Amino acid sequence: MKEKNSLILSELRYSFPQRTLWENLSLNAESGNFIALRGHSGSGKTTLLQCLGSLEKPSSGIIDFNGINPSTLKGKAKRNYLRNTVSLAFQNSGLVGSWSVRKNIELAGYEVKQDQTRAETAFNYFDLDYSFLDKPVYQLSGGEQQRVSLIRLALRNTPLILLDEPTAALDDGNAQRVINFVQNHCDKGGIAVIATHDARLLGYAHDSIDLG
Ligand SMILES: Nc1ncnc2c1ncn2[C@@H]1O[C@H](COP(=O)(O)OP(=O)(O)O)[C@@H](O)[C@H]1O
Ligand SMILES: [Mg+2]
């Protein structure tokens, strides 16, 4: 991972014909920062994470991660951003139900067989049996699916990680693992943006964006 990372949001706004979801968002985050993204349900937390992940575009304003504006990326540059720079753990796990855990993990180009020991360590870390690797995702519980997204995120090891309410379905033990994982990511110089209301997690944030 690159040691120096920076995320700058400048006057971001997201509107659709009926209304403005958020506006005037500015932020300056550097290596090691965990940014909490707060706001009531429907305030646009998921939409903002999608903008940071190049899956959505803000209506105006600039996102800059290490000099890259994800909103302007196309084709190969966009694939590279999604492959090497950012990982997103979706709220509803974001996995393809009919695919195996392995295929879901390998979606963005990572291969488990590159380093099986590392993959096993990640499974152990998030307390998921390694034999789940070849199970179809629909056979897993909501909490297990959320842990698969976290395992995928951990294995991909990108400098920017985006987590959407990652601890919502997790007990205290697993929530603590997420916190330790995020702290470790930040200690290595990464940046984390995490949508959450969870007091267990909020206490560790360096800065926050409140969408109201
Ligand atoms: N392009 C759009 N057109 C119409 N409604 C949208 C659009 N994008 C988002 N929304 C609405 O904005 C709201 C915010 O969504 P979301 O980002 O999921 O909020 P949160 O994650 O904070 O609950 C939702 O009600 C969603 O349906
Ligand atoms: Mg959401």
C-alpha cells in the first residue's frame, strides 16, 4: 500500500429532480484517517460511498483521492481504480447470492490461490469457517455474508476502504474485529470511510461527515 494517501472532497452536492440529497460537503483526510459518515436513514450515506467508489457521480463538486477524481474515470482507468484503489463493503453484503463465496471474493481480480494461507488467516480473523469458500452465498446468514464482504475487503488491501454500516448485523465480538481491522488499515496508512450509527465504532473516528 502507498504510504501517503489523501482524500479531498470539495463542495460536493448530489441532487435529483425532486430534491437535493446533500450539498456543501468538504473534507480533507490523510493517511491513517477513519472518517465516520453519519446521518439518518435516507440521508444519502450509501449514495456518497458509491460516489467515492466511482459507482455514482455527484451532481457537482470534486472528489480527489491521491489525485484521481473517480467521477471522471472511464474504461481501463475505472477498472484500475476499482481493482487497485478502492474496496466497498456494501450494506446488504453486495454479494451475488447464486455464486460461491470464492467467486464473490475473486470478483475484483484477487485470486485466493495466490496465497491460500493469507486467505485462511482472513477467514479465521472474521470468524468464518474456511470450508465456506465453495458454498453458494445464499446458504449463508446475513451476518456471515457481511463477514464475506469484510474478508474480500481485507484480502484486496486497497488504500481506500468504504464500509456501509458494517457492524449492523454483528455481535460485540465481531464488531470488535471490524474495529481492529479498520485500525490496522489506518495504521498502515490507509483511509477508511464508514457509514455507521454504531457507538461501538464511532468512538474511533478521526473525523466525521454528518449528512443530517
Ligand atoms: N438518482 C436518484 N433519484 C431519486 N432518488 C434517489 C436517487 N439517488 C438516491 N435516491 C434516494 O435518496 C435516498 C438516500 O439514499 P441512501 O443513499 O441509500 O441513504 P442512506 O444510505 O443514508 O439510507 C433514498 O431514498 C434513495 O431512494
Ligand atoms: Mg444506506
